[in-house]
Amino acid sequence: MLIQISAAVAAIGFIVLVVYLIRTLHTVSNTLAQTSVTIKELQQQLHAIGMEATTLLRHTNEVAVDVRNKLYAFDPVMYSVKHIGDAVREVTSSVKQVSTAAAGTIRKAGGASVSPGGKAGAILQSVPVLLDLWRSLRRAKDKPGPMSPRSQSAGGGAANGAKS
């Protein structure tokens, strides 16, 4: 009889163990199902984010190309401004040298032969200045710049490089 009671107690214990094991496995199954749903949602969101990132990169590349093309188109303007600045600097330097030389000549001469206030004095004082100015402009004109017909006909210049 003791064996039968022991077997019954063991059977009842085994049944209780199986019931708790079934409940635990059912909870684990629900958790795995929820995890699977969450992973599918994350995959969909990740795909949407990837598409947005691709679109954003494409637009960024288009803007970068547009900015680069506009900078290339602006290069000849900057070269022209630089050359104009160089020419103005040369003219200013020449005018300064000529006026210094003319003032020195007038001081040395003492104004005896030509009166500085007269028309002849004004004309004689302006002749060296005009000659230097003419020479500087001619030198600036002879230098080929990015916008000059020489550099464009030869196939050079920054504008031609930007179109290719």
C-alpha cells in the first residue's frame, strides 16, 4: 500500500510539473510571437529609413554638382576681377611714379621755363603721365586672360573645363 501511495504522490507531482511546464512553454511561445512581430515591424521601418536616406543622398549629390557647376561658371569672373585689379595696381603705380618724377623735375627746374599754372605747363606735365598710362593699358591688354578671345579660341579657359 505504501508503494501505491508513493506512486500516486509521484504521479500527482509529475502532473503538477507538466502543468507548470505547459504554462511556461505557452508564455515563451507568446513572447517569441511578439518578438517576431516586432522584428518584422523593425524591418519595415528600416527599409523605409533606407529609402529616405537614399533619396536624401541623391538630392545632396545633385545639390553638390549644381554648386560645383556654378563655382566653375564663376571662375572666369574672379579671374577677370583679379586681372582688373592687377591692371589698376600697375596704372596706379605708374601714375605715382610719373607724378613723383614730374614733381621732382618741376622742383629742379624751379619753374623758370614753364609756369605750372599755365596751359603749356599743364600739358607738359600730363604728357609723361598719359604715356605711362597708355603703356600700362597696352601691357594689360596684351596679357591673355580667361575671358580674352585668344584663350577661348585656343580651347583654354576655366569655362570650357566646366562644361565637360
